[in-house]
Amino acid sequence: MSLIEKISNWTRPHTAKPALEFFKYLGPGLLVTVGFIDPGNWASNVAAGAGYGYALLWMVTLSTIMLVVLQHNVAHLGIATGLCLSEAASRYLRPFASRGILISAMLAAVSTALAELLGAAIGLHLLFPHIPLVIGVALALLFVGGMLLGRSYRKIERWIIAFVSIIGISFLFELHLVQVQWPAAAAGWVVPAIPSGALPIVMAVLGAVVMPHNLFLHSEIIQSRQWNLEDDVIIRKQLNYEYLDTLVAMIIGWAINSAMILLAAATFFTHGTVVNDIAQASHLLHPLLGSAASIVFALALLVAGLASSVTAGMAGGSIFAGIWQEPYNSKDHHTRLGIGLTLIPAALIILLIGEKHAFMGLIISQVLLSVQLPITIFTQIRLTSSQVVMGTHANPPALKVTLWIIGLVVTGFNVALLWDLLKG
């Protein structure tokens, strides 16, 4: 069926219901998007815009394309099998291999949670300077724990949609205050360029956009709806809806990440201001754009940190429950233990190292993510390409090649980022 015929079918009166039905499936992709706009991405995007203007916007475009393919593929696993990535690894891989993979994934989830909780604490400190960073981490941990243990998937999805909306509106407000050079931005989005000295930032953005916990999380959220219990026609229908959900969510993530670079380019780069961290960026916005811009920036950072901490905890609960071949269930002790093993060690590490060494903690967390990500990606490709696991929904040859190329590109950037971090 051609694209025109598909559009025609969706717009005919008798198919209005399926078109509206899509909104019932909107949500899982936005939970993944939160990981795409977490505090770690903020730091890279601000550095990209402040240091190189609009020249590195293409990184957001490329990373979004790769993310759509990988996230749709792992969601495909959940829909076709009724298993999340963790459950599938436990069921279809040898015990020694699956345990090693999933334990490393748990460590990656802890590393992710460390960065997310720290980002929330920084945002809170920027809004209320009298609140120390360690207290902010404790408050963020209490909020996230309450969200995860006291609310269902669907309620958390609504909260996340609200959080993403706040972040998006915040950056629309920020962009309203600056003069963006749109012709330069348009070229930056589609023309790859690596200015002198920009390679570490390119590696940081492209290598860290695809995060291990998001791959586990997406497959879990999708499989929780048990679409695989329907017949093959229904499964393919749900795959179409899921693809639209992922595409819409990733476009939103692309827009927000782009807005971060645009804001930094139009303010810091234009004024020749050097920016080394997120907190400094918020303070520097005050004299350039006024107190409102600084406050809105800090609020968006706080919301991004809280939302991404929630999804990191969910991912940890899903990974740990999957070791026992169980789905995520916030009332089950394996899931709760997984949430605790993700969030509590992350918070304790921040409290132990203190504010003075918080930046070093972030560096170490990124090193762990760089090491683990290739393990998750190639485990996913192995499972989704297997007819034993996927049946008739296994990856076709063209998709296998595409996934391998993306996997190797992402792995290459992560290895380069790891080398750069260790060398520095």
C-alpha cells in the first residue's frame, strides 16, 4: 500500500476511530524520551551550543534517527513476545551469559540514576540556594520512591507527559527571549561538521544518547500491555501504533535537545561566554536574559532530573525482575528490590563523595555506561533477530544490517568517549 493510500485510509470518515485510537497508545515513547533529555544531555548540549554555535545541531538529528530505530526494535520484542528485554535474555540465553549481561545492566542503571538524581538536586539548589546538594538528592530520592511505589504505569505515564510538557514549554519561553539565527540553525541540523576541538563533545552527545536502561524500559512498558496475546493481525496493528508513538516522542526529544543548543548558541556563543557546567549556565543566563530565564532554566532542569530518575528506577526494577523471569510489578518484592538497588546506591554514592567530587562521580558514571551500552545493544540485536524468540516477527535481513551499523556506530562513539575520559 502506498503512503498516499495509507493517509487516505486514515482520513476517511469510517476510519476516524482508528486515527483517534492512536492516542490510547501514546505514552511509552515519552517515558523513553525523558532519558533523551536528562541532565547528562543538558550538559553536552549546552557545551555544544556555547562552544560551537549551531554547527553541532546535526548531532541531535543523527542521534534521534538511531534512537528511533533501536527503540522501535526493542519495543517490537515486547509486543511480539510479551517479554521485556531482561526476561527474554533470561529465558533464551545461557544462564551464565544472561546473569552477566543483566548484572552489568543493573550497574548501568545505578550509574544513570546517579546522574539523574544529581541533576535534580542541582536544579533544586539553583531554585533554592539555601538547600545543600546532599539534601536535594535526599528530597529527590523521596519523591522518586513515592512515585514508583505508589503509582501504576498509566499514572506514571501521565506524570511523565506533564513533566515533558513543562520542559518543552520552558524552552519555548527561553527561545522567545533570544534571537536565533534560523538559516544557520537549519544548515546545522542537516550538514555534518566537526569544528576543531569539537570531537569530544560530538562523542559525548552521539555516544550517550542511546542509554542501556531506556532499551530495557521500553520493552517492559510495551509488553506490560500484553498485545502478544492477540492474533498476528492485531500484533502488526499495535506495532504500527507503537512506531508512531516512538516517532512522535523522539521528535519531541529532538526538538527539546535542539532548543538547548539553540539557546546556548544564541546567548553564550554570541557573547563569547565560556560555559563549563549546567549550574554555571543558569547563573550566566541571569545577566544576559534576566532572572526569569534563569529561574525557568533551573525549573526545567529540576523536572528533567526528577522525571529521568523515575524512569531509571523503573528500568532497574524491570531488569532485576527479569533476572527472575518476572515482569515489572511495583507490588512485587523483586521489582521493589530492583528499584531500591538502583536508586539507593546512586544516592549513597552522591552523599559519600559530596559536592566537591560530584563531577568526578558523573565522569565515572559515564564510563560505566560507555562500557555497558554495546553489551545491551548487541544482546537486543541477537534476540530480535532470532526466529526462536520472535517467530515470524524476527528482524528481516535489511533491518539486521541497519541495526548492526547503528550498533557499531554507537559503540564506536562510546569507545572513543571512554578513551577520551580515561585519557583525560
